[in-house]
Amino acid sequence: MTPSRTGQAMIRTGIAGLGWWGRTLVESVDGSDAMTVVAAAQPTLRPDAAAFVAQRRLRHVPSLDDLLADPEIDAVILATPPSGHAAQVTAAARAGKHVFCEKPFTYDKASAAAAVAAVEAAGVALGIGYNRRFHPEMTGLRERIRAGGLGVLEHIECTMTVPNALVMPRTAWRADPVEAPCGALAPLGVHAVDAFIDLAGTIETVYAQSGRRAVDLPTDDTTSVLFRMASGATAYLGMMMATAPTFVVQVYGSKGFVRLDGMTHVAGASSEERRTGLFGTCRFQPVQGAAETWEAARVDVGRACLEAFARAAAGGPPFPIPPAEIVHGAAVCEALIRSATTGQAQAVS
């Protein structure tokens, strides 16, 4: 760690994975007083990634192991396909590096719990890329629910869509059902699962349907999921990868509902738009009386998420998403994938 211009501890970070989202993560901390990215690990660099490395004067190394062996690097960011996350998180922790893992963490409870145990044994910080949780509209919604502003929480709905599968090459990892089961679960749906856990608590059962309707890819393009929480509240998630983009969250309680309208930006959008343009028009409709409407602020959620991790790594407040919720999210994904495969509702272990 080195001091920043404001005297804060500056976390020196290396990133593994320089796809379009890995590059977006690097861009999100431009000018940050909490974190700087100094190196990037990628076996081979495509021209766009090579230009990015040169422009930003990043040190390029071929593997994550090279980042972990570097004593000048305090933390690593994993912007890699999900199948490697558990082993990579464990390796980073054992090397004494703080680790920020892009979502999804893993697709099963056992591997997630083992990786978290390695982090806790090493005494390093763990962050996860559920950046939508850091937007003021989501934190405000959580506070409204906790304060009883919606009354008894009854039901949550989330719809997340993109057209990516219409143009996705078959060689992309997001088209691989091993890396991306249930279609949009990895790029989109895990954000909703995290929101359900954050807003409504433990999820007990899941029923999922998933299939290919519009594209000829190995993975699915249309998935719908029903959830029941331990509290008795319910939730619905719809996610599609072959239609126009949208992002909607609606939370119902005995005193009214809140609806957050927004956008899920595709890879072709600018880096700034992908990070700041997630939420638009918001509405609270009470059971009686006129609705309140407002426009969401443009907030760089990628930066907010990474800087929260950097503060935790520097000895500040713990990362806001606790390890137990990360593991529970993986367990929910495990049950969801199993339900889509069996056609039966599944208990979350």
C-alpha cells in the first residue's frame, strides 16, 4: 500500500482478465484515492486489450500466479470465467492477497464455503462484484423496507434483459452452459438473487424454467424463476438474452409498492454508461394517495463497489456484502440450476 494524494492508503491491485468487463473495472477506478490497478494478467492479449494495457501503462503478465507472486501487489481483481473462481480466490488468499471476485462467485455452496474459509483463514478482505447493491436507490429501498415504509414485505419482482445472445459468438464463455448455465444467470440474474437476499433475507426454495427460444447457442436465452423466502415473502425473476435491454425492480408491501426502472447496458455501450446509467425513473405508490416519482442519480456503482473493497483491504469498514450472504447466493444458484434441470422446485441447502 502507498499513500494517495489525500493521505489515504492506496491499494495496489492487479487484475486477472481483460475482457470488456475487466477493462470496465479498471476504468471505474480512474483517479481513485483508494485503489490503483498496476498490472494485468492475461495469457495472450488481443489487439484491443494490448492497446488498453499500453495506454494505461499496465504491467502485463501471463497468469494470475505472476500477480500473486508480486510483493508490490496488495490485492487482485478476478474478472475471469466463473468455473475458476473458487480455486483462484483460494490461491489469492493463501498468497496473502486481498481478493475481489467478479460475480457470480461460484455456482455451488460447497466451493463457495471452501473459498470463503480460505479467505477467513488468511485474514484478507473479500469483495464481490454485486455492484447494483451500491446504488443509492437500492440502499434507499433497503432502508425503506427496514423502517417499515412498505409495511409487511410481500413480494419482489425483477426483470433483466439484454440482446447479447442475438450477436454472441458460440465461442464466448457466456455461451457455454458450463460457465453460464440458465442463460442470463451469470451476467444478469445473480444481481437479482443478491438483491432478494439483501432486501428479503434467506431464500428457502426455488423453482426455475429455462430454455432456448430465439437463438442457436449451447446455453439458454429465456429463464424464469420463483422464490420463497424464510420470512414467507416470495419473489420472481425473469431474465432474457435475446430481446431489448431493460432492468426493472418492483417491491410490494402492505403499504404500497416501489418500482425502479432502469437499463441493463450491453457491451457496446460506453464504459461510463455501463457503470452509471443503471437506474432511471423511480416510483412509490402508496395504498392510498398519489404516487411519488423521481429520477435516480447517476452513480458509478463499479467504482463504489471497488472502493468499498479497497477500504476493507486497507483496514477500514468490512465490505458491505458479508461472506455468509456470498455463500448463500451460491447455494441459491445451485438450487436454481438443479431446478431448471429437473423441472422440480428445489430446497436451498
